[in-house]
Amino acid sequence: MTSKAIRDDAKVLVTGGCGFIGSNFVRFALENRPGWSIINLDCLSYSGNLENLTDIEDDPRYEFVKGDIRNMEDVEPLVKRCDAVIHFAAESHVDRSILDAGPFITSNVQGTQVMLDAVRRVKSDGGKAPVFFFVGTDEVYGSLPLDQPELMFTEETPIQPRGVYSASKAGADLLVQAYHETFGLDTRTTRCSNNFGPYQFPEKVIPLFVTNLIEGQQVPLYGDGLNVRDWLHVDDHCEAIIAVLEKGAAGSIYNVGGNNERTNLELTHLIIELMGKGKDMIRHVEDRLGHDRRYAIDPTRLKGEIGWQPTRSAWPEALEETVKWYVDHPDWWKRVKSGAYREYYEKQYAGR
Ligand code: NAD
Ligand code: DAU
């Protein structure tokens, strides 16, 4: 373990800070690291929503920049100004990657390459290159069978993605490791399991199912519903990122997970129960193509070396709190579902 890698008054560049995890991270970091200032670079793709951060948008420690990680002109001036880059920006939805691979390759692979090259340029120009933090996913390890519950992904598990989204994230992840080995960049990588919490775009299973039920619609459960995911509260993920940034070594890789495996059927039943609805609200639909059967993360390294523990992810309480957030924030998700959230940029930033 190294000494603290970044200063208490660090300038941190967050990419994708208008998405689900990025926006929760910006809020979490401003609250828990009062000395930090944060630049948020986001192109406001369909899942980027400025309304996720209205509560902190006037904080003098926060700056939003509309730009694309695929454009060096957007990226380089910001990278030069910061001590750390936390790279969330990506196309993140598996079902969309099945419909159209293109944006996943350009944003996830090429975008990460541009980010890494910008950091590399600072280093080769003799400046102090920022730490590059890659927010990766457990999906890069592929899929586990249901009949061997003892199997889990460790950091030594070979990378074996099975889908377009996971292959694009694996490409980015491997590039990060390559830039550390080849150019000596100070990189950190986490590979995290499924997150839940507020401000998640309602195409992912939890907000989709909760908001459908509020609207009196059935929930579309893929296949037999026995696929397993490991669920972690987004704030536990944010805490892990800060811990690895501050305490991890250059080039380190950590799995992040909640030891909270659930079948989709179990998840669906719990959501239905929390919403006071009946099982007749489940609509069994055709399975996702190439649907990974089970993800299971072993976070032993993170717990042992960094001392991180999830403290907000225990079910059913944590899921109930998240369900309640969507029930209590209809204005937020109705604007997202209707597309009205896209007007906010013009209203807030026109002429700036
Ligand atoms: P999200 O789709 O909610 O947010 C992605 C954000 O990135 C959006 O604000 C979008 O506008 C921005 N973005 C996309 N392409 C961009 C580009 N070319 N230039 C600039 N900005 C761009 O996704 P999320 O669920 O918050 O995931 C964030 C990161 O965490 C992703 O890298 C994802 O792979 C990873 N991750 C997610 C989970 C999960 O459960 N959601 C788990 C593990 C890892
Ligand atoms: O494991 C981490 C990954 O988790 C992240 O890297 C991804 O960015 C994130 O989107 C998530 O991927 P999943 O495919 O696991 O998430 P999603 O919410 O799309 O689906 C969760 C499970 O629910 C999955 O097994 C498919 C199922 N599902 C999903 C939807 C949207 C359904 O049964 N019906 C649905 O309508």
C-alpha cells in the first residue's frame, strides 16, 4: 500500500458525472471530501441528466463542462488542470449494446483511449500526470454457472466477456492496464457488481420495475428469472472508489461487491411486495440474447488491503429505501421517461 495518493485539496476530473453512479459520486465526494473541487465532463447522452445534480450545481467547488471523451480537444485542457481523473463515462446498458454496438465501441474503448492519451501527454510533457481511475465492471469476467455457488470472480479470474457491452468495457479495462505497464501511468481499476440507489436511469431493472408498478404496468422479467446478480448500494461503491484512490497502489485492481446475490425472480418478488402489488404484475418475456447467468464478486482483496466494507447495502432495508426514493420522486423519473429532462440543459446553460 502507498501513502495517500491525492491531496486533501485535490482537483478531480469526473467523466460521466451526469449519469447514475457519476452523479451520486459527485454528491458523495463533495460531502465527504470538503477540500476537493470537481470538474464534471459529460456529453449528456440519453442517460446523462443534469437534473441529477441540481442540488449542488451552484457549489463553488463544482464545475460542469459539456464535452465528449472521444474528443481530445474537450479532454486535454481539463486533464491538465487536475490531480485525478475518475472515469465513469460509458455506454452502460447491455440491452442497448445488443441493438447497436457502435456507440459502445467509440465511447467505451476509443473514449478511454483518448482519456489515457491525454494523461500520457501531461506525463511526456514533463508535468505531474493525474492518477487515472477506471470504473470497471464485474461483467468483464463473463458468466458463472448456477450449479457451483462456491465459484466467485477474483481479480485473477481471466477476463472473458460474453457480450458487446462487457467486451467494450474489457477493451477499456485492458487498455488501462496496458498504459500502466507501457507508459508508467498511475492507474487504479475497480470492477464492481450491480449498483442500486437513487437517480438510476429507468431502463435498468430496479427503477424500470418500480416505476412500471407505480404506473400500473406489468414488469418484464427475462427468461426464467433465475439469473443472479450481486447488488451493492451506489454509495458503498462511491466510498470504495475514494478508498482505492487514496490508499491503493499504482496499477492496482480491486473487485467491489456486496456479497448480496439475488435471482431476478427474488428481486422482482421483493419489489412487488414492497410496492404492495401481486405476482400477477410479472410478465415473463423472451430472454436477453447471451444473458449472463450469474455474477458473483469476491471483494476480499479490497476488504483486506484497503479496509473497505459495504455499510449501506443490506437487504431488504436498503432496497426498500431505494424503492421509496422512486416513489417519492415522481417528478424526476416522469421527466426522464417522457424525455422532458433534456430541456434542462438549454434552460440552465443557454448563453453560458
Ligand atoms: P449511466 O449510463 O447512468 O451514465 C453514463 C454517463 O456517461 C452519462 O452521464 C453519459 O452522458 C456519459 N457519457 C456516455 N458517453 C459519453 C461520452 N462519449 N463522453 C462524455 N460522457 C459520456 O451509467 P452508470 O450506470 O452510472 O455507469 C457509470 C460507469 O460505471 C460505467 O463506466 C459503467 O460501465 C460502470 N459500472 C456500472 C455499474 C452499474 O451497476 N450501473 C456497475 C459497475 C460498473
Ligand atoms: O454487473 C454490473 C453491470 O450491471 C454494469 O456493468 C452495467 O452497466 C449495468 O447496467 C448492470 O448490467 P445488468 O445487465 O446486470 O443490469 P440490468 O439492470 O440491465 O439487468 C439486471 C438483470 O435484470 C439482468 O439479469 C437482466 C434482468 N432484466 C433487466 C431488464 C432491464 C429483466 O429481467 N428485465 C428487464 O426489463
